[in-house]
Amino acid sequence: MPEAVEDKQRIIDALAHKAPTGAATQVFVAYVPAAEIFETTCADRTCSLEEMESPMKACLTENWDNCVHAMIRHDAKNYCLLEVGPEHE
């Protein structure tokens, strides 16, 4: 999980740039140092374990480390998985 607020903000900005839309369930993983986003769209409303881990495997294969699940889009709603700092609680 990224500790620095700046890292979290770069990831949030990168996710916003992706502009996920639609009702399909999507999984997003971020490579923290570069805020590079890896994603998959699940075949059904609920994702299989393989679909959930697909973007993480792609991130780790390319970068070896510093990959985090960043967001899930489900039923046309975005759910951010980045930990909120105490200053934002």
C-alpha cells in the first residue's frame, strides 16, 4: 500500500485518466512508483479469482514489486482500495 499522499494522488489521477465506464465489473491494479495502471474486465457480474488476479500478475511480471489493487468498478460504481490517511478520515 502506498504510504505517501503524493503516490496515492498520482494513482487516483491515473485511474481518472482511464475513465472507467459501464456496468461491467473491472479490477484495477497500480504500479506505485509510476502510477501505471493494469486492468481487466470480468466476464460476469462477479469476477473469478483468476480475473481478480490477472492485472496483479501482469503488474508483477513487468515490475516485480510495488503493485497494489487500487480500484474495483462494480455495478457502475467505483470503489477505491487505497488506504485513507488519518488526515482524511
